[in-house]
Amino acid sequence: MRIAIVNDSNIAVEAMRRALATASGHEIAWVAFNGAEAVDKCIADTPDLVLMDIFMPVMDGVETTRQIMKKSPCAVVVVTTDVNDSAGRVFEAMAAGALDAVNTPTLGIGMEKEGIQPLLKKIEHISRLVAPLNKQHSLRRSAPFCQTHTNFKCLIAIGASTGGPNALAIILSRLPADLPAALVVIQHVDAQFAPNLVTWLSRQCALRVRIAQEGDVPELGTVLVAATNDHLVLTSNNTLRYTPYPKEYPYRPSVDVFFESVLGCNSKQSAAVLLTGMGRDGSRGMLRLRQAGWYTLAQNEASCAVYGMPKAAAELGAAMEVLPPEKIADAIILFAEKKAKLASAVSLDPAVIARDF
């Protein structure tokens, strides 16, 4: 991979140079010592990956990430002195389009193998995401879950990746606290950042937002967020659980895996949403959901940090509607309220419900 380094510290730059020198297949594209310089260099020579500092003069890492995603989109990983101490700013960068974050390796003891492994592992993971998948992964054969569910009230399944936190915040902030729907969110995010994501989203909306736990049942008015590096699935008894399968799939947690797992839900009471993100995760799963009768929505290009996942869904014909986040929120409200009104108006006779929903 061609990797750019953006950091105002000469020591940090040298530490990353030495770390990258220990791994084959990578080269330094260029180095920038402030955000404004990085934006210009990225436009002139877009690398495969940018290692981005957060605290810099002229333009900080959050705004630099935002500008890069607008003008010359590429993968961005935040590299900062202490990820946990800078969690707030790191998460802002992720909302702007950064994929992940890791601590900066340090010279001296940090150059020992164990000191540079976190950075190199992140780079290896990102390389798998940005490279075209050279084979089609069979999710149904790999993931050990049952796809026949008992009748389920209105379910909204949402998938997102690069820039997803911002799109999610826009959508969720517009949904009422008494929304008659259960929501499950699959956002590509490392497990260590999931609690920050949940806390941040909770502050943006009236709905209850919490981490999806093993054994949870999706409930009306609640947003459950996948929060491990394994895949979240819905089992036959409508409980959520995590599975490592398929192990070879690079997107974790995977939107496709979750979409496949909910195929057995009542399609006439369910909707799937695919938001901004790098790659194609979720597009094939959404196509199958649409074919099964689900209401499917994808984010439009103009509002995406990276028009990858929604574009793939649109190209496959998986999305019934392509809308900006604000309109997606409106569509979710109309859909959920329509289903709730129908449920209260029709007979409890299963045959009538099956006919009218």
C-alpha cells in the first residue's frame, strides 16, 4: 500500500517510518506536517491510506479528515499518542470519515515487535477493506444461524461504515421517542470504540440507544448497536447473538451477515437501510431482502462521505429509494407509523394480518 503520514511531530513521523519499514508491501507516499498541507498533497497524489494525527497546527485531524473525504476520498486511520485519552476527538474524526484509530508507536522500546504490531495490524486490516474482494464470500453457508423467525413487529435494520456515525446521528435525531419500530445498527467500528458510539448517538436522539448484548430481543423505541469485532445475527427465536463466522469476511461486524440473518422476519413489516461506507458490504444482503419483500433504502451520493456501499446497492437494484439521511428518517417514520396503524385496525386473525401487511 502507498501510505501517507500526517503528523506535526518529527519523532512520531520517524517512528511510523521505521514501523512501516519492518513490513513488506508498503511505501511512504508523502509526509505532511499539518492538516492544510495534507489536504493539498492528498488532492495532488491520493494514497491508499492516510495515517492521521488529531492534534495539529493550522488544521486539526478532524477537519483534515473531513476535507480529504470531500476532495480526494481515501482510507484514513487516526494515529494518536493515546487513543483512550483522545476518545472524543477520535470519534469526531470517525464521524468525519476515519475508519479506525490506533496509538502512535514510539521510538526506542516502541520499535520492538510488540510495540509496532497494533499499527501494522490496523494497516493489514485496512488493506483488506480497500482492495477489491477477489472472491465472493458465501455468507449463508459460513454463518451458523437459522433464518426462519417467528412473527416480528416492525424492524428497521441499518448498515453503515465510513462516515456512518454522522449519517446515523442525522437519521436518529429525527426519529420520535415513541417510534413504533425496533432498530438494529451495524456500523463498521472497532469494538473499543462501540461504547463511545453508543454514548454519542444517545446524545443526538430521543430514542433509547444501547449496545446489543447476547440474548437481546429487538424492542420498539430502542436502537441496538453491534459492539464486537464478531458479526451480529438474529436467531430463530428473535434473540441477537454474535458469531465469528464467516471468519474470512473482512468487514466486521458485517452488514451482509446481519441482513442475511433477518431474511426470515415478516418482510411486510421490515425495512433495511444502507448508509455511507467504503466497499460493498450490505449490498448483496439488501438485494435479497428486497427480493423477499422488504422496504429498502440507500443513502444518496451527495450526502455520503464515501459513496461505496450505497452505490453498490443501487447498481444491484437493491434499493427501492435513494435518499439523503433527512429523507431516510422521514421514510422510516412513515413506514413504521403505517404498519402500526394497520396493526391496530385489522383483525387479530392471522390470515387477515398476513393479507393486509
